[in-house]
Amino acid sequence: MVRVGLIGCGTIGSSLARTIERTYRRTARLVALHDTNRTHAESLQQSLVSHPPIVPLSSVIRRSQLVIEAASAQAAPRVVTLALRAHRDVLVMSVGGLLMDRAWRRAAQRSRGTLHIPSGALAGIDGVKALATGTIRRATLTTRKPPRALADAPYVRQRRLRLEHLTKPTVIFEGTPREVVKGFPQNTNVAAVLALASGASAARIWIRVVADPTIRVNMHELDVEGDIGRIRCTVQSRPSANPKTSELAVRSALVTLARLFGPVSIGN
């Protein structure tokens, strides 16, 4: 029985917690919850049959064998680093935060725990990893979302972009994965997943963000060229209950849980 602690009790964290309790009750048990917004934690606690206790961050890590981070890009590096230093396994959802801090890499090298990074809303990551065993020459990722999903991003607010007035698809950002994560921390985990999976230098990865008033889904267009071939794919996913997050990202995390707690693992 794996003891699981959850950090971040919003849309994604709550979905993962309910899945663990419903589907993996014979192999995993929620033992602790934590959220900086206690109302979120209390709401989730009351919805779970097991009513796991709400405790400080340090207590979640101490009580758990697997720590699930579903909090924020700002919180992710610290959560991952502390959990790995305590030799815990970690499932991280706010992958973008890992590009903003390198301490977790050192912790991962010394830890007996394992860091699990889901593919999120991006398809083709297994192929990207395979290409990365050779040489990746270039990679581009274009993320398209309805304007309302991007309106609260720091990049948009700092530049006072009026996305509500757009009448056609408009490129509002171009840059490196680290730059896009800084400007759109709740929208671009896919860029971080691509960067980490490819191992390519920032100069070889280019990210575009498009505000598109003509769509109601989140779209990601991936194009990666390596020494043995090329991967091109397009993903469309309806938003989750949180419009900034694709439902596919939530489902990807559920697949990761199945790999951790289920009897069969498919893909690399």
C-alpha cells in the first residue's frame, strides 16, 4: 500500500485524489493534503471517503511515499526538491516550474526517489525522447488557446494586451521555453515537457503562443527534427474545469497513476 500525499487541491489535484481513492484503493492510500488555500483543501477533504488530514508541507512529505504536486509553477521546484531530498517519489504537474530552478536536478541525482513527469497535453513525447538519443536539430511548438484562457497571464497583463478585442488568430508571444513559462506559467507546461524530453539547448527550441478567438479548444502543434527523422503532430483538447488547463493534461496524469499503481505499463 503506497502512502500518497497531495500538495495542491484545485481542479487537477482533486481529480487525481478522487481517482486514487476510487480506482487504486487496494494499492494506494491518501494520507495527507496541503494547499495554501485551506478552503480548497477542506472542500476536497470532505468529498473523500478517507478524509485525509490537512497538514503543513513538511508533514505531507514526511508521511508519504509518493508526493503529488498539483499546486503551481512557483511552488513546484521547492516541493520537488524537498521531496527528492527526503528520498520520496514525486509526481509533478506544474512542470513549467522546473525550468525556473535547477536545485531539483541535483536533488534527483542524489535521491533514492524518482521524479515522474507526465506528457501532459502534448502527444509524441515518446518519439521526442527517442529522437533525443541522437541529435535534435530543432523543435517548434505552437500553442493556441481562446483569449480568455490567456487573459490573466503575467505576460499579457504586463503588456496590457487587450485580447478580448481580437477577431482573428494572433501570435502574442515567441521565445524560448523558459521565457514562455515565465510569461505564461499556467498555460505552457507543454513547453517545459518538450524542453526536458528533448534535452535540446534553448536555442534549438522555439515556442509560439497564439490567442485564437475562433476556437474553443486548446491546441498544440509540435514539429521536431532530429538526425534520423521528424515528428509532426497536432493535439486538440477541450479545457478542463480550469480553462487554463487542457483536459488531456489531467488524463495524462491519470495514465501516470495507472503506470505507478496498475499492473500494465504501455509506452516508454
